[in-house]
Amino acid sequence: MAEHAGRRCCLGWDFSTQQVKVVAVDAELNVFYEDSVHFDRDLQEFGTQGGVHVHEDGLTVTSPVLMWVQALDIILEKMKASGFDFSQVLALSGAGQQHGSVYWKAGASQVLASLSPDLLLHEQLQTSCCLDRGSGANSPHHTGPLQPSRTLLRVPPSGISSWDVMPPGDAGKACFSISDCPVWMDSSTTAQCHQLEATVGGAQALSCLTGSRAYERFTGNQIAKLYQQNPEAYSHTERISLVSSFAASLFLGSHSPIDYSDGSGMNLLRIQDKVWSQACLGACAPHLEEKLGLPVPSCSVVGAISSYFVQRYGFPPGCKVVAFTGDNPASLAGMRLEEGDIAVSLGTSDTLFLWLQEPTPTLEGHIFCNPVDPQHYMALLCFKNGSLMREKIRDELASSSWSEFSKALQSTEIGNCGNLGFYFDVMEITPEIIGRHRFSAENHEVSAFPWDVEIRALIEGQFMAKKIHAEGLGYRVMPKTKILATGGASHNRDILQVLADVFGTPVYVIDTANSACVGSAYRAFHVSFSFISMLVLLEYTARIHNEEEIQ
Ligand SMILES: Nc1ncnc2c1ncn2[C@@H]1O[C@H](COP(=O)(O)OP(=O)(O)O)[C@@H](O)[C@H]1O
Ligand SMILES: O=C(CO)[C@@H](O)[C@H](O)COP(=O)(O)O
């Protein structure tokens, strides 16, 4: 599109649970290009639901790494076809769903460094042949996704749940030790969590050290499971990335380091002195530090874009790559929270987070290194039953229509006449509970509500849980507190109205729900162009607090 020509900009990426998203932001802070690839809709050959595969054990949850690579190919080709002027991209950064892990096979760095601009990324980055001994370690129970063309997936012989087969012929060298990466929805590592906490002296000790007690989704415990259940894949792994640093590696053409902020979600990083905990590394797997590399400040330039992107898409050779980070830290950067403000992200997961000056590790919730100010921190609560739970109730009771869903919220009153509901179709993170639980105004547990009462009970219950757990961690809604909402469900004004009613404070939204992308683009400016970007960001801060307010 001609209007994009000659517009100096930064790109912000988000490799999230359900999509890969990108925004282009110019020096006046205008988002002038947004695009996304939705895994379930646009890459159906991978057979994901909500961007993931839930294995037969109901606990193991993975996503195919090649799906993420292919999604990036699609977005870049769409941008190219639309006439996007890549030569104006000064820098880029990005985000990834937190805690997920990618296992690069020995030799992958050579493949990354010598990609042919004549081929797409996914045609050159393939998965390897690793037999999974049927342990459930990263092997979807179903026949598994049909691999992209040129790879034959054969039904494995009995006793082996599944395997990924090297593509035939010259389809590309194996780059990944396993093709199905554990992601944040996984809750199969309870044994590994117990081992880790025992090693360091208990849950509170681990929380003080790494910012969190042991959580099943946290990467250290996932690595421990892989090492224990698929030692062959672990031994063939030259590098372990988070989803964020994996994405940065694609742009760099080499292994990108893990940043402090997303690295705080691994149960491996000492959040005070920002180094790997030797005790935690040793508890998870051998030679782990060399596979992780050294962590870096989130506000680091990790290199220049690789020649692949210069030659294939026309990026300038000097385009800087700024460390990618977790989607929630990136959102915090994008939303520019002020002291006392609370951010609520209504994505696949629901999260509540805020800026902290000092760490206050507890047994619930998480403390991460701050992605903007390395001296500060961020606190976060994560709720697994977020958008996918809302979608299920919408499909069951509102004809799969958000407008029908909204009618229920509009036709029922605040407080729902005393009816309360809590809905956890998958094992919840905060707190650890599963099932649907309904209580009448007389405080009797009931088995059902009328459809409109059920919808309001779901939304009020989700937001009351957030408020109660936040207050339990000492977060207080003060007179000047603003709630800044983001994530896909923040498009829904009726849901945001319930949020404002439950918290009793105004809710603000910015002009895009993709705060992780915008935050990443701002971090690219901020880190790459210091003074100029600080002016940019100061103006942005002024803007965000004049955005739409929902009373
Ligand atoms: N109008 C809407 N009302 C409620 N939820 C919505 C609406 N539009 C999108 N969503 C939800 O947003 C979710 C995606 O949010 P997003 O932040 O993009 O997810 P992620 O970043 O985790 O991939 C979808 O699962 C969908 O249920
Ligand atoms: O586990 C967490 C945070 O600790 C999740 O918030 C993931 O980071 C997934 O993010 P979304 O895809 O839902 O944005």
C-alpha cells in the first residue's frame, strides 16, 4: 500500500497462544499496520484448538514449533504482497507467550545462519526424528498434526505414541529436537515441581529466589520433565529458547539470549541479581546453563536482522533486533502503567499485573523482573480459564455469538441477584481448582442457572476472583487507581463494564487490544533510539490516559 512507503517505523511482534501478531508503529506513535495469523483458522493442517494440542492425559499441552514458523512466513509474505516498505524498519522487538520452550537440535545454529532467501523459513527449519517412548513427553495422543508438505507422518508402531519423521529428501535439516513444544497451559510437571522445591528448601524459598514457587507451566520444570522422559531429545539439544527468544532467533539468524523479564517465568533465574540459580539449574537437568546461554536485560539490542530478511524482504541491514520478552511484560511496557494502576489482560489467559518497585515474593502469583526498568519488578496473577472458558459458555448458551453474550450481560443486573458462579473447565492456576461451581442467593450449591444468569455469573466470578486474589497479595484499589484493560476480550464493552463494576473504578482501554505488540514496538524505539524514543514514550503516556474511559 503506497501510504506505507517512506514511513520510518518499528515493528512489534507477539507469538501468543492463538496467533502471531504484528504492528508497525511510526515515530509519531501511530499504529499504521496490524496483521495476525490465527493458528486454528489459518493453519488447520496442524489441528490445534485454541492454538494448542491437549494430550490424552488432560495435563500435557503442547504447540507445534513449525506452526509458529509457518505463521511468521505467512505474515511476512502478506506484508510483502501488500507493498509494506520494509526498508523503513529501524528496529523490531517482540513478545511470546510466557513459559513455553523450544528445543533447538545440534547444528540448528548453522542452519539459522545460512538460510536461503529463495525459500520460506518453514521449508528450511524442520523437526527431527526423535522417538518418544510413549511417555506423553511431547507426543500428542492423536495421530498428530499433518506435517507441512514434504514431510511424511507415519503411524508409529505400537508402544510408541508418536514420532516426528525427518522430511524425505532435501526438505531441510533437522533444527528441533522435539516438534511439539510444551506451553503455559501444561500442568503435567507436578513431580518436577516438588523435586525443585525440595532442592532449594521449600516453596517460599524458591519464591524468594526466583519470584515464584514452583509452577507446572514454568520452564525449568518442563525442561526437567523432558530430560527425565526423553533424554535422547535433551542430549541432542544445543539450545533451549523461550517462545520469545525463539522468535527473536528467527530474526537474528542465530540463538537469541533469554531476557530477564521472560526468564523470570522459568523458576531458574535469581530475580535479585539476574543470574541463573545454580541450585535450580542442577535440580532440573545437567549442562543446562550452556543450553540456555546468559540472560540479558530486556532492554538490550541483541543484534542486527539477519541477511535472510534483508535479501528476501528488503529490511535494512542495520535494522536492530531488541530482546524479545514475555507477552505480559511487553504489555506492561505498552500500557505504561503508573504507580497504583492495575492492568488486566483478557487474552487466552487472563492476567492481572502491575508495576512494582520492590519484589514481594509470595506463595501465590509471580514476581518478574521489570521489562522497562531493570531496577524494578512486575507482579502478575495468571488465570488459565480466561477467553477459552468465556468462548465455551458463549457457544453453549449464546449461539456462539458475542452479541448474544452481551445481551445477557445487558439484561441482568449488577450482583446477579446474589447468584455466584466459578467456572474452571481446565485445572485453574489461581487457585488450583477444576469444575463448575454455582451458588444461589441463599448460598446453596446449585447445578444450573438460567442462560443469562449463567453468563453474568461467569464474568462477575472471573473478575471477583481477580480482585480477591489481588487484594490477598496486598494490591489495593485506591481512589486514583485506573484499570487498564487489554487482550482480545477488551474489545467487548459489556465485559469491561462488569470489570469496572466489580472493581468499582474506571477501566481504560488503548486504541489496540494488541498491547504486547505495541509495547514491543515501543521497546524497539526506546532501546534503539534512547532520547528520541523517550520523548515518544512520554507523549504516549500522556495519550494513554486520555483514552476511552469506561465508568
Ligand atoms: N468481542 C469479544 N468478546 C469477548 N471475547 C473476545 C471478543 N473478541 C475476541 N475475544 C477473545 O479474545 C481471545 C483472543 O485474545 P488475544 O489477546 O488475541 O489472545 P492471545 O494473545 O492469547 O492469543 C479469543 O480467544 C476470543 O475469545
Ligand atoms: O502463563 C502466562 C503468564 O504467566 C500466560 O499469560 C501466557 O503468557 C499466555 O499468554 P496469552 O497467550 O494468554 O496472552
